[in-house]
Amino acid sequence: MWCRVLHAPLSDPRVTTGTIALAAVALLVGGAFAGLIVEGARDPSGAASAFDSYLFRVARFTLWQALLSTLLSVVPALFVARALARHPRFFGRGLILQLFAVPLALPAIVAALGILALYGRAGYFAGVLSAIGGQGWPGIYGLSGILVAHVFFNLPLATRLFLEALGTVPDDQWRLASQLGMGARPAFRLIEWPALRAALPGVAGLVFMLCITSFTIVLTLGGGPRATTLEVAIYQALRFDFDPARAVTLTVLQIALTFVVVLALMRLGANTVGDANLPVASRRYLSAGAAETVLNAALILLALLFVAGPMAATVTSGLEADLGRLAGESAVRQATLTSAVLALLAALLSVALSLALVMARRALALRRRVGAKTLLEYATDTGAGFVLVVPPVVIGAGWFLLLRSVSDVFAIAPVMVVAVNAVMAMPFAIRAIRPGYDAASERHERLCLLLGISGWNRFRLVDWPSLRRPLATGFAFAMALSLGDLGVIALFGSDSLQTLPYLLLARMGSYRTMDAAGLALLLGLVCLALVLAADWLGRGEKS
Amino acid sequence: MRTFLYTVVSAVLLASTVLAGIGPAFAQEKLTVYTYESFTADWGPGPAVKKAFEAECGCTLEFVAVADGVALLNRVRLEGAATKADIVLGLDTNLTAEAKATGLFSPHGAVIDVNVPGGWSDDIFVPFDYGYFAVVYDTEKLKTPPKSLKELVEGNADEKIVIQDPRTSTPGLGLLLWVRSVYGDKAPEAWAKLKAKVLTVTPGWSEAYGLFTKGEAPMVLSYTTSPAYHMVAENTERYQAASFEEGQYLQIEVAGITTSGAKNPLAKQFLTFMTGPKFQDVIPETNWMFPAGKPEKPLNPAFDKLVKPTKTLLFSPEEVAANRKAWVDEWLSMMSK
């Protein structure tokens, strides 16, 4: 009897909200495709001629570099996250985690220059590396350069997401492990690995999607056109050739390739059974042994050096710029404000949409309990992520074509920028929020049903306290991503809507490399400030 | 919760104040010019041009800027016949054939008095400046720069050059055409040799020039006028352009009236203004190109120090339009080996 009572009601408001959020995402992507398909239908020949030996080579390289980049980012991140989870009082831990959100906000060329400042032909390490090699250091141009840059972007991201997943391990499990005197190895196998494994497909999928769409990094550090991704081909199709049919075909191919890989990644995962009991124990950690502490510290330091190195190079060259003059320029101030506002709005929208999807997925999973997942459940889970592999230039161009006859494109430019950035950031926000929400739901679902709490009251009283921190993490990532965005703004941007990255590239494009370096520093600082603020909001008043 | 909500509300309020300032300015008479962003930047020709033209016409001149020349053409294509642009300023001759093919441009209908190498006759587009592609080198890293394209192609493979991708960048396409105009059908063989010297191929000019000034390579594909910027703005002669025996490839930047702009009488007035002294005087030290019209002020002495091309190389817009795809594919297959 009890069981029947405790079944979730069939019309769960969470499912409705989630479906609406999903529809909004589908509209954004579908609208863009519709615009391009209508235009492309005038001359569809580009679609068929897209499939040639060049495309085959490009697709192969795209997949190869993306898979390698994912492997090299995700595997080390598992261990770095575990090390960070084991040492909650590690010196500077908070700052490390905040720094880890910054790479996302850096435009690709800024990161590339930062990386080259260390490992390039004229980099800091060129002397040492030449001495070892016995001849002039050739730099890291080629696949190695691409991989280093991708790991720089994605290792910190994956680490933070894994850490979020580890945070969902119930305190009682730790208490038990501690009482049983469990060593590091069994604790990893029995407690940490299941939590990490549950997050693995999602995180790896996200990193894969970011790497498969890489553009500037692949061209700039790739050393030549042999290193070309599908994204470059799509850009080429829309830019010099203006061939919407070809662009749509290539985008569909990119989505299909990603789909196959994400499907394969799902097999790596596992469903974890959360803890349905309310936590009674206070957080207690396994005390790590001396050897493990040293190892963990070394691991964290190594990851920090790898990520902070290029950032330090960016800061150093930024400090050479005339920062006082830059800060005084009204264009810079206006761009800083525009960037911050657009990023805040995009992050808010992104987090709201993501939360809706996460809640709907959970509600659907609860309703199902056993049996195969429905299409809707898949869509609320990984479906939205596929937005990431639709190039911004495709979304922008498609909507432009669609709206040009009905509306003033300039007037809706800010709306488009916010909407596209918000949706692009959703995969990040979902990864950050889902573990926390699912764990909280596992604990509170029955209680809520029993007490008849639902809707806004439930969110405010029950979910909010445990969601606060993951929401802040998701918010920080979404903000960093929108802050660094160039793709959408480049198409919709006009004089009146200039963001910091836009300004940065404009300076770089007119010999003002010093100014650009200064603006990169400013961009990094704005990002760090916003991340700090999000963290502070997420921590709440009590703790 | 309350702090969070407060933040949300204030963010939305802040956003509406920022975005409210973005609406279009209304005026009785207005001319809308689409151009690339470095034209309208604070340090670009845009501000001075706007001031001078508005004083002359008693109207409002509005610039709308996109990333670069190619994006400019695409923007107009995306907007189609309903485009708000009266004038499109900043295409180059490699794009004009395709721009004409869109049918979105209208004849300028004026006698155009301009002075560009090789002369000018076009019933739709009017040039406003020009420049030459050149290999720019760092005198501190490279003591003996190549004296010809042949020397660059066959020279020491340790002396690297950063070039741009012709699939995504205008200078990249420029180098492709340059090599083609010197080597003809032997261009693929030349690329096969040059490949060893290419450090990397960037998506655009900015990335390439950034790598060059960071010291990653002693040479970069840029313009003969690049050293003028460093001499005038940074007071250094460190970066110089190499003069090639075979000649330099020319880039001519043009403007044209759109079909919808043809109805605006200010459009024709602007094109005449564009080739006149008030516009042309601004160009050299803001756009770092040579004026195509009739400036009144003499050029900054730094421009006299620049490389003077022994010969000017240029394909016609029609040749470029007809062969671009085949030549880029050829380049791709040689460079990808």
C-alpha cells in the first residue's frame, strides 16, 4: 500500500517545466537549421559534394584529436579531483578551484599565446628543451600543441565536475569507512569510484564535445592544414563559400559523430544508488597516510602548475600593457559592463533551464524506476548537450536568415547573444547541478511526498539548501563560458554591443598586441571576480 | 536565498539600463555604412570620417561594423535585399566578383577619379585605399631577409614564417594568389617546398601577427605598410618588410552602394566624399594603407621609408572568382601531405 502511495504523481510539474525548457533549446537549434535549410534549398548541390576524400580526412583527424584530448583531460582529472576531495584543507584549495574556472573564459588565441609563452619556440622553456634535444626547440606545433591546449582548457573543468560528483558521497559512508579503518585503495574502489563512474560519461562527453568543435586552437597550434576539424570546414562553407546546404550537412555529420561517441561513453558509466537516509553524521574524512598525502599534494601541484603556467604568462604580458590608460578608456569600461551583464543574464537563464532539465530527468527516472529510459528522459539528460556541437556561426547565420524578414536583427541581437550563450553553457551547468540534485532527491523524495510538499515550496524549503552550492558552480561555469564567447557576438555584434573578447580581438587585429594582452588580463580578472562572487553566494550565510 | 534573489533582480535592472542605450538613433536624414571593425575603432578612420561627412551633409552617418571584409559580404548576403546598409565599405577585389553576383549592389553612376596601381574601371565599386602584401621580418632575428619569393620558397627551412589560412583569411588568400601569379601552374611545387618553412597556418591575420611579435617566428605574411605602424606609433624600426624581386601582390579595398541604398541620395554623396581629401587624409595613419583618392596632406615620412614594389601583381576579380576553389583545394592537398 505504502509503495503505491509513494509513487510520484503522473503529472509532475517538474516534467512539464523540463519539457518547456527542452522545447526552448530545440527551438533555438531548430530555428537556426530551418533558416539555413530554406536558404540552402535554393542550391542543395553543396550537400552532396561535401562528401569527398578531404571530408573523410578531416573527420578522421577531428575524431582522433578529440578522443585523445578527452582521454588526456579526463583521466588525470579523476585523480586530481580525488586528491582535492581527500584534502579539504589543502593550502589554497579554494583559490585553486576558482582559478580552474578561468580558462573557460579565455579566448582561444589568448590561451594559445599563454601556452606558447611557455612551450613555444621562443617560450620560457625553449632554452632548456633545446639543450635536452641538442638542437633548436621546434615548439609544440602539431598534434602535441593541440593536446596541450585542450588539456589546459578541459582538465580544470573535468576536475571541478568530478569534485562535484565526489561531494555527493553521503557523509555516512565516509563515517563508516573511517570507523572500519578503510585504506585508500578500498575506499577508492568502494566509495569514490562509483561516484566518479556515475559522472564519467557525462563529463567525458562534455569534454569530447568541446574538443571536437575546436577551431582556433587546432589551426593555430596544429602547424598546418593537415590539422583541420569539421568546425573549420563548416566555417569555411559559410564564410568564403556561403554554402548553407554544405554547412548544414557538415553540422549534421558533426552531431552524428558526437552521438556515436557519447553513446559509447555511456557504457562506461554506472548508475549509483544514492543514500535515501537523511545524513546524521557530521562530515568526517578518512585521514590520508603520509605517503598518500605527499602523492596527492604532488598531483595537485602538478595540475596547478600546468593550468596556472599559461595563465601566469598571460598575466605577465598583461602587466606590460598600459593598464591605467586602458582602464580609463570609455570603450573598455563599456565593454566590461556589457560583458558582465550579458554573462550574468546568460548564466541565470542557463542555470534556470538546466535546473528544469535536471529536475525533469529525475522525476522521469523516479516514475520509471525499472525498464528502459524513454526518449524524453534521454533528451533531458544528454540531449541538450548536443547544442555544443552546433557551431555558433551556424546558429547565428540560421537565425539571421529566419528573422531578417520579420524583425529588426539589430534590436534582437542582445537577446540572441544571451539566449545562445545560455544554451551553450547548459551542458556545463547540467553536469554541475545534476549530481547534487539527484542525491538530494534520493534523500527527500519520499519525505516530500509524505508531507505533500511540491512546487515552489519544495524548491525553496527542501531543494534550495542542498542545491545552493552546485547551482553556484554551474552558474560560475556558465558565466565564464559566456564571458569568453566570441562566436555569437562576432555575427550579431555591432558597434553598440561590444564585449571584452570582441574588443580584445579588435585590438589584436590592428597591431595593438599590448592592449590585447592588457584586456586578456582584465578579462581573466573579471571572470575570477564573478566566480568568487558566485562561490560566495553559493556558500550561504550559515557555513 | 534573499541575497541570491537580490542579485538576480539587480542584474536584470542593470541589464535593461545597459541594453536600453542600444536602440537606433533617429534622425531625419541618415546614411548607414557597413564596414569592418578596425575601420570604426577609436583609432581607425571611422570617427574622423563620421565627423567630416556629417559636417558636410548635415545628416547622420551610422557605421555598423563586422569582423572583416569577408564577414561584411556575408552579412549583406544574410540580410539580403532588406539590408539596412546604404553603403558597404571594406570589400577587396578578391570579393567583388562574388559581391556583384549577389545582385545586391547598384552601379555608382559617377565619374570616379582615383589613383590605384594598374588603374581602375568598375561601374559598381569604388576603391578607397590599397596596400601590398609583404613578408614582414624581425631585424633582430633575421639578418638576411629573402630578396624574392623564390628565395623564401627555397631558403633555409629553419627560418620560419607564419602564414594565414586561405580558407578563412583574406591575407591567406592573398599569399595564395601571390604564389600563383609568380609560379603559375608550378604553384603546387612551390607550396611543397615552402611548406617546410611554414611554422603554422593561423585562421586570421591577428593570430599570425601575434605569434610573430611574440617571437615565435622571424617572418609573417602581412603588408608593406606594417612597418609604418611600428615606426609611427611605437617609434621602432625593428620590423621591416622584405621587397621581393618578382613584385608584391596588391590588395585594393572598395566600397559600393547597395540596391536599397541607391534610393538614398546621401549614398552617392558619400562615395564622392570618400575619394576626396577629408576622407583620404585620414586613411594612411589610421587604416595603415595607401590612399586611393586625392589626399591634401603629404604622407607621413615613415611611408617614404617603406618598401616600394618593383612590380604590382593582381588577378582580376573574375579570375579569382573562377579559380579560388580549385586553387585552395590544390593548396590544401600540397600542405596536408
